[in-house]
Amino acid sequence: MLPVTAEELASIRKEPKKTVKPPTYSSQKSGIISYILVLIFIIGMFILNWIFLDDVVFMFYFLVMIPVFHMSNFLNLFAVTKDGILCGARFAPWKNIKSFEFVRIDMNHNYYGFSSEVNDQYELKIKTKFSTLSCIVTTEEMKEKLGDLLGRGK
């Protein structure tokens, strides 16, 4: 449903300095490969720890799990579909979305100053049952489209 055109892709950002890539395999290939490599590394570390170490070191498990918390940053992706919202490596079905809000990026915002296109624009925060998804919207037209879609989706 969204983004479809190049202008829509250019007006949504996951990070302040980069526009999102289309939700296709060819444009997301490097992120998918990185995601798979991190998962293989984590599974391998658990297996090696289980085979070679007799005692359980719980702090080691926490150290190995650190990459999991940043996995959604591997995919530079934001898409609104008929089933829900895809943001990075996370998918939120419409039934899990509690609320959304547009936060103005002003001088007190964390993203202010990273890029001139981001200053005085909006950050979309989508609250779900378990987490918060966010993206940066750089045009008023895209803000209105997202607001309409999110309002109807619920």
C-alpha cells in the first residue's frame, strides 16, 4: 500500500541520514544477509557453549544476545501493507497497534541537526502491544497519507 513511488520512498526514513529502500529482495539483500549471519553466529555460540563448557555462564548468554536488540537496524525498511506495518525487521499486525502519534523534530528532539531534510519535520511513533516502531516523515503529504492509513487500519 505504501510506499509505492520513488517520491514516497524519498519522504520516509528509518534513520535521519538515509531514505528507506523498497521492500524487495534485491534492495534488501545486504540487510537480509547480515541478519542471517548474526542469527547463525548466535546459534553457533549457544551450541559451542553447550558442547565445550560444562558449567552455564549466564552472563555469556547476555553478551551473545546483544546483537538481537539491534537486528531491526539491519533492514532499512518501512512499509504499510494490508496486513500491518513492516518497520525494519519487525512486523506489527493491525490488531496489535494501540496508537500512533507524529512528534515534531524541533531543537529538543534527538534527530535534530543530523540532516537539513529532517529538521522541522515529523517522527511517526507507532505503539504496539510489545514495542514502539518509528520512522521519520519528511513531507506533509506523506504525513497525511500515513495518518489516513493508520487511522483506517485500526
